[in-house]
Amino acid sequence: MIDSYLLGVLISMGIGLILGLEREYDKLKDEKGFAGIRTFPIVTILGYVLGTMSDTFTPWFLIVGLGSFILFLGVEHVVKTRIEVPLGITTNLALMTTFVLGIMVSQGWYRDAVATAVIVVTLLSLKTTFRSLIQNITSVELFAFIKFVVLALLILPFLPDQDFGPDNLLNPYEIGLIVVVVSFLNFIGYFLVKFVGSRKGILLTAILGGLISSTAVTWDYAAKSREKPELSREYSAGIIIASAIMFPRLALLVAIFNTTILTYLAVPMTLLALICLIPALLFIKRDSGKAATKIEMGNPLNILNALTFAGIYVVILYAVHYGNLYFGEKGLYYSAMIAGLADTTAITISMAKFSLESAKLQLATNVIVAATLSNTLVKLGIAFTKASKNTGKLVSYVFGGAIVVGTLYILIAR
């Protein structure tokens, strides 16, 4: 119903309006801006027209047009900075991008051009947010982010994707990918705690802290409950809720490496999470849980810790392999209970990969549940010995019930 050329013009105009609207709004706060809701659509249409003409006549239309446009923006910027307060180059770069998006539309890349425009306008509109975040980021966190980018984009892609070592269990790329995935999830949890949960309340901080380490939350809240016994119920609820978050967090990890086992894990993970959540909600009084609190989560990415995790994963990988080889199912359960004393992440990923064969799905599910029970037992011990008397008692009731139910599930499902 619409001519293809006219359709391209309309799409180009829409893309320009998306970017121009954001720049026009920004001009309301900064009168030095020179391009807005009219300029950007014109630039996009110009790019589209030149791209269409280059297809029909000669590519030089596009080459000369793009070069002239960049030169014009450069001269305009130099003149402005000489007669006015120095300007930034963000709007100029946005205009160049808008011109190129018009060219993309002329080549029929409609969806790609619109998606790119949405990403660009999102970056432009988040200027204030980015500045606020940067002002609150420490040098340690900045270097941690840089190290993560180096690890994910410069080291991981070049690791050999081949099996090495005894029984061909070592795959450098696979191990590196696991470290990157776990580090990324830790990054998300760390900055959620920092910018959303930290000092916002016991319960909210516990929920977000559980995304990184429910054990760290347990240790911290146990100590705080001894310092403030009057908040024992609230800190008990925080410890239990953080532990409840462990179950969906592990399910997310499993989904990344083996989606099939999720159908088996759904029942025990949901059951154990509810066993923790329901009593925790009963512990919370009206308007409680708002006392300011802060959990020290450490460095978001410590290379030594990342390498240690890789080493732990390799050890557990071999423990699972040889445990199953020489001791059968008992060997797997022993490995899970030992691994769970320190952390559940490595054993969970290992079992997710172990269960790629359908015959092992239920066994792997039981082993993961066993690891979570072992870890829950550790947190129970921390709460019982380090927390206030009331907190230790409340946490013991809930965690004890979870351990009993989890054990019964394993015995029934075997």
C-alpha cells in the first residue's frame, strides 16, 4: 500500500524523531545544543536519500555526502568552540550515527536500523544516570569492571575449545566460560546491593545479597543480630530469605548450562524455597525490616578469587567423575556434601553438565539438592554459634525443617 521509497523515508523520519526528541529534551537543560527534533529527522532522510541514489547512480554520492557531512560538523564544532563556551561532541556523533542509520534504511536494514536507534537513544538519555553511577564507583570497582571486560572479551574468545587432561575432562574454553558467567552474575548482584539494597533495609539487602552469597549475608546478619538483639526477628528473616534466594539462583545457573534438568529441579527447589520464605514472612512484623543495614560484599571481581573458583570447579569436576566411576551414586553424594560446605555454585554447574544424558537427570537433581542441604547446614551452624540466641533459634527451626524435607525428597526420588 505504500511505495518502498516512501516507506524508507517514513522509517528514516521515525528513527530521526526518536533521536531528535531526546536531543531536543536535552536542549531544554542546555541551551548550547544546536540540533534537535527537526535536524535529526532531516539528517536521517538525507542519509537515506544519498544511500538510495548511490544504489541507482554511483557510490560516490554516498562517499562524498558522508565526507562532506562529517567535515561540516567538524567545522561547525571548531567555530562554536571559538566563539562560545567549549561544547561536547556527543550531539555531533549522534548526528553522524543518524546519517548512517538513514543509509542502513536505504539498504533495507529496517529492523537493524531501528534497533540501533533505540540503543543509541537509550545511551543518550542515561547521561545523568551514568554520571551519578560513576560518581559512586570506587577505583576498585572500576578496575574490577575493566578486568571483567578483558577476561570476557580478550581472553575467553582465544582459549582453545578442546578437551585435555586425564579422561579429557579439561576444556579451557568451557572452564573460562563458566568463570565469566559466574563473575557476570556476581557483578549484577554486587551492584544491585550497592545501588539498590545497601543501607535500604534488612530485607531488601538480604534479597539482593542472596544473589551473590547467602553465606555472606548469614555471617553478616548473624553478627548484627548479636549487636542488636531487639532486631533478632528481622535479621532472622533476612538470613532465611537470602538462603531462599539461593534456590532460584542455582536454577538460573542450571538453565544456562542444561535446560532439561530444570523440569526435575523445579519441584525440590520450589519446595525448599517456600519452606524458607513462608516462615520468614511470618517473622516480619508490620513496618519491620526497614532498619538501615549494609553488607560488605568485597571486590566484585578479584582475579585470584576467579582463578580459585576455576580450580575448585576442576577439582569438583574430577571428584564427580571419579566418585561416580569408583563409588557410583554414593561418590556423587559425598562430593556434593563436601563441595556444599564451601559453595554450591561449582557442584551445581558440574552436575548440570554431568546430566546432559537423560538417564542421569534425576540423580543429578538429587546431588544438587544434597549440596544445597550441606550448604544450609553450614549456615545453620553460623547462625547458631554467631547470632543472638533468638536469631539462632528461629533460623535453626527453619533450616532444620528444610534439611529434613530435602533429605526426604532425596530418599523418595532415588
